[in-house]
Amino acid sequence: MGWLQKPQQTFAVAQLLNIKSEYNISEACYDRLMSVIKTMLPEGEKLPNNLYKTKKQLAKLGLGYEKIDACVNNCMLYYKENKDKQQCLVCGHPRYKPRKPEKVLRYLPLIPRLQRLYASNYTCEHMTWHANNLCEEGSMAHPSHGDAWKHFDRTHPSFASDARNVRLGLCTDGFSPFGNSSTPYSCWPVIITVYNLPPWMCMQEPFMFLNMVIPGPKSPGKNIDVFLRPLIDELKILWTSGVQTYDVCNKQNFSMRAALLWTISDFPAHAMLSGWSTHGWLACPYCMDMTKSFNLRYGRKASWFDCHRQFLPLDHPYRKQAYKFHKGRIENDQPPIRLSGEEVCQRVEGLPDITFGKPPGGTQPIHGFGQTHNWVKKCIFWELPYWHTNLIRHNLDVMHIEKNVFDNIFNTVMDVKDKTKDNIKTRKDLELYCSRHEMHLFEGTNGKVYKPKTSYTLSKTQKKEVCSWAKSLKLPDGYFASIARCVNEDECKFYGMKSHDCHVFMQRLLPIAFRDLFPKTIWEALTELSMFFRDICSTVLRVEHMEQLEKNIVEILCKFEKIFPPGFFDSMEHLPIHLAYEAKVGGPVQYRWMYPFERQHILSTVLWNLDIIRDRDFPQWLLAHIQHTQNEVDDVIRKLANGPSRRVSCYKGYFVNGFKFHTVEYGQSKATTNYGVCVLGSTYSECEVDYYGLLEEVVELEYYGLGMPLHYLSATEAEEVNSVEFEALRHAMDSYPTRIGDEEHDEEEEFEEIESEEDSQD
């Protein structure tokens, strides 16, 4: 067989190809590298000498992909019965350029990838985890604990009877492989994730399968259904008849079936996948045509202002406040009905068939679009026999919603030019819809128009204080990007904050940054919204807590409507009202948001701790046990049972489980702070008390050759954090050592001059 035996040769080739992919090595570099490696090997070696032969050798392992030609206008695929066609059946465009196709879809079949999960001992034993690891009643730590999963099992008992059947999720989003340095080009990867796996494996990169790459250069839009056809065909097979798969754990074949639970995408892609347009005043996919949103006269955009009082209890005092919200309106209506999958299915069944791509006569919208409905198509997922039984079909992405809400709030309170929601058009609309005379534009004696300052925007001195505070902020390594690099103190602006930066700022820093700068009512509303997103993003959810959050978010949004103008409330400010419901039904958002797919590497980690020894007599029992001559005890256990030495070693820092800790004395002079510690209370009940402290000393005990580090903390007891009670929030925020000072602020002008009408329209 030459220098390497066949299994070793295959392993070596696979490792080399993996290195090429991991480090993004070019084909020319790979070929050159192989030629150098081959010169170092003895005669008779069989390694391929270039990338083409490497892929050819590994093709027998089933790791290849299919190339499916597509029309350049996204009208059709040259697939199955149309694979031999030479021109598009819709627009008539030729299939080929000279010598190559106009557009090619790269498709990686799903069935072989699912079968390989049962061919490996490592993954096979975990594929039934969801059926054997039930959570405490009312708690959700995995999608299998949510009502959507349980409802699907009750509706399809034959599918649920075999725990080896696979539950899937689908995600897609635009991706620019060439960045911004060349001609804009966007392709759309479609990724399939497996939900059978336990939390420490689910949503990890090895188990998120790239299913296809939809070619660009632009977004496919509603034509994405054309490219999803091969996947839908596979999903139909996996549901109806299943595929014979070998189970390596049970040493037998079985008929593997699979079902798609939901899709995951940002809001624009939500429209592409669902068929319900997310533009205009009918953008909400839950409220649909029952919404109370409207188009602003001057802003000329859809507003969801005063659309949330209808979700309040009928006896809530906000319903009767005619001049705190939309002037002259008392709210007596019930909230819009949330349609079931069967009801939505009945609606889409009545939609006419549309022609994808660019038909000769052009694409005509469905009658009534933008007036009575927002349907642009009947999406291809309705072809799946079980799709109408899913409680959640298309998830609202918490990641993008949270970022957009944060951007709108932050840019408005910081009064960022061209990004604030409080502009001249907003003030004109406010005069039409609200009774807030102190915020109306007015004309001065010199004939110029002025915009009064408001309580929700910061003065220049306050903005500088926020920037200085953020510039000097110290956080643990890896917890947050260096926010100091995003701050421009001279212009009082923040630049380049990514989704995860906004995620941390929204949930952890927003209440602290504005605590002493706003009136109590405004700070309370901001803090409650921050706590809402923090609670909704918990790794373990409780059903009754989500039900409470579903009520709380309504009142929080109503508080915002009493503070901010109508132009502030776009669709992103409305969508949080539906997030608690999705969390209650679908389970933790970590399995249903875009972070894992966009590879932002969130550093919030679930620590799976060892069992806690509660019996105080255990040390004495262990010592007596090892001293019994008939008991065979490991030498390490014997050393631990005999207790530590009286001599100790002291250190300035300690690294454990990817976390870095420094003592206060050592870490105070550094740019980041790694000496703050939170320790959970020992009661582990609803009223448990957490302790926040500073790391004073790190000591290593010696157990006759075994090192055991200990931490000495100066800790203080913290109040239990409650997302509803204002005072509890205040105490929780007081526990942070870094905050804005209480010094007096300079008095500034209470209104802003507007130079001209033309400037205001820019």
C-alpha cells in the first residue's frame, strides 16, 4: 500500500483538507504545500499532489455536494424533470454563458448527514437525549421542554413514538464573502440544526449543517422558494416514508424520520421565508390585519404608537387615559386574536399561485396587498404535511430585535444626528396625535423655528459624562468588546457597536449609565425593558415567569408610549410584545436566535457544576472508609481524605474553565477588571441570596502533592433581583462598583434652534 496504510492515508488527507478549510488556504497554496510535503516522504507514498485529487479521493466518503444550475433571474432550477432544459421556461433566458452556467446552486444533501449522526458512537448515544432527560415541571432548558415540541408529539404520536426521529431547525441570512472591498455581492447560506442533541452539543458548529449556498449577487427575496425545492423534497421523504438508517448503538437498522420545527432569521428574511411581507403598517406577522398601526403624515412611515393598550387588562387605568397616549382616545378593544396554524393555512390556501423570477408580463402583487393583507406568496413550507400543526413556524429573532430597540433608544436619548427618532418630522406628527404642548415646535420672535428640549434627551454635559463613563469602564476579559474603542468623547457618539455589544449594554449597562441622568419615570421604564430582555434571554425559563413577562412587556411599552413621540415606534418597538409568548412556547431563545449562525461567539456560558455534597459528615465518613483495609481506594482519594497541609502558596491570579480571576491588589492597575465575583447562595430556593464581592486572595492548599486553589472574598449580601419592583431594581444597580457620579450638571438651553425647513427634511 506504500508509505501509509489505507486508513492512515485517508485520515492524513482528511486532516490536510480540514486545515485548508480552517485557515482559508487558497488552492494554489494548498497545491504548493502538497508538493513540498511529498518531497519529504519516502518513495512509494500515495498522497495526492493537489486539491483536485484530494477531493476526488475523499468523495467516496459521501462528503460531496451537488451543483444545480439556476436561472439567472431566479425563475427556476434545472432540476429533476427540467435538468436537461437549455433555457428558462419562465423568462426564456439561456441557461449557459459561454462554457459555464449563468448561476449555480451548491446543495449538500441532508439525509446522508443525518444518517451519519447514527453511524458514530459519539453522536448516536446523544440523539435520544431529549426523551430521557426531562426537566422539572414548569421549567425549560431545551426546546424539548417547550410546549411547541410537546404539542407536536401529541399531534403526531407515530412520529413521537421513536425517540430517534429527528427534529430540525432552519436558518438563513445574507452573507458577503468578499466584504466591502469589492463589488457588493451577497449569497445566502441555508443551515440546518439538529435539536435532538443535549444543550452542550445542540447549536454547536459541528452539528449545524450547511445545506445549500444560494448564489447572489443580490438577495433572492421571495424567490427563495425556488432554491429551497431540493430541501423540501428531502423533508417530504423524511416525513412520509423515512430512510433506512443504521443505529450503531443498538446494532440495527431503523426507519429514520425527521420534521422541521421552525425557521430562524432576521425580520427581512422572515418575510422571504414566511411569505408575509414585513414592510408597511401590516408588518407584524402575529397581529396581521388586526393591527392598529398607521402611517404617519409627516414621517411617512408606519407607526405602532398606542397599539399596546389593547393588550392590557380591561380594568387597567391606562385604558381610560385619553390624553396620555393618542389624544382623545379611550381604549376599549380586546387584543388581536393570535391565529392558529390551521387558520393561517386556510388563509394561504386561498392565495393565487404566483410566478417566481421575472415573467414576461412582470410580477403582479396579490389583490389587496398592503391594504387588507401583506401576503406576497404561499411559502413552500406549506407543502410539508405537518407544517400547519407547528405552534411556531417562523421565529422572531431576539438578537436583531434587541439590537434595533437598543439603537433606537440610545440614538434618541443621546440625540445622535440623522439617527435619532426625535426629529422635526416627528415633532410635527406629535402635534397631530398627542397632547404634549411642551414638545410642540414654536416660532421665536426672530422668525426662526425652535424644537424644545425634552426630558428623554440628554444635555451635552450629560452626554459627555456618559461617554467618559463608558470610556473608563472596566469589565472582565472576554465578557464584552472594548467599548472604549467605540466612544468618541469629542463628538459624544458611539461607533461600531456590534450585536453582542448592544446585547450586553442593553441588559447590563443601560440602567447604570442613565440612572442619575433621567427622571424616575423614564429611568424606571428603561430599566424594566432592560430586565425584560435579560429575563427573556435566560438559559433556563419558567412557564409562569414567561406568562408574567407577557403581561409586563405590555405595560412597559405603554410607559414608553407616554414618554416618546409616535415616530419612535416602528415595528421593532412593537415586536417585543410577542417575544414572551414565543419563549413560553418554544423554550430558551439560545436555540432560536441568530447568534450561533452568525458566529458572534457569545461568551455567556452555562456552567454544568458537579453535584454538591450536602452531608456535613461526609469528610469523616470518607476518612473512615479509606482506612478500612478491605476497601480498595484510589491514591488520589486517599490524599484528599487525609486533609491538606498547613503550608499554603499564594498567587495573584487564577485561571479556571476559561475564566480569568485577579486579586484586587494586582488587578486595580489593569485596563480590565477580573476581581469581581458573584457567588450563589447555599439555599438554592426561590428566596436564595446571592453574594457579590471582590477577590482578595488566591491560596493553593497542598493535599500531599495535590494542589487545591481557594478564593478569599470580601463579599456583601445583595437584594434579590426582581424585574417588576422598582426599588429592588434600584438595590440591584447599587451593587455595581462602577457608575456615573452624582455631581450637579450645568444648566443648558431648553430648546434647539431649527435653521430652516430644508435642513429639517434632509
